[in-house]
Amino acid sequence: MQKGHSTQPESPYMTVQEVADFLRVHTMTVYGLLGAGKLAGIRTMGARGHWRISRETVLDLSHGASSES
């Protein structure tokens, strides 16, 4: 069995930490983008209300940021 390879399918949603890791920014930057409306996300139910962000939205943001001058 190989280590480091996941057999689970990739989720269509990402956590704040996953988005931060992908974009190579701090989690507070992701929260700032969510608060400013520059990144759309879904707040989960519960006392703490974690965020879930569409993987497609994150990819669009990363491609848009790299193509802007």
C-alpha cells in the first residue's frame, strides 16, 4: 500500500484552511475575502458555523488573480 495517496474522491467544497493552503495565504486572509464578498462560501450549522467554499470558486479566484494586471 502506498502512503500519501488518498482513495477518497475530492470534495467539491473546501474548508477555510484548505483554501488558505491552496492560495498560500493566512486563514485570516480567507476570512477577510469571505467578509468582503470577494469569495463566496456557505456557513454550516452549529455554534461555530464553519465555512465551506466551492472548489470551483477558489479555482476561479486563483485564475482571476493571476490574469489581472
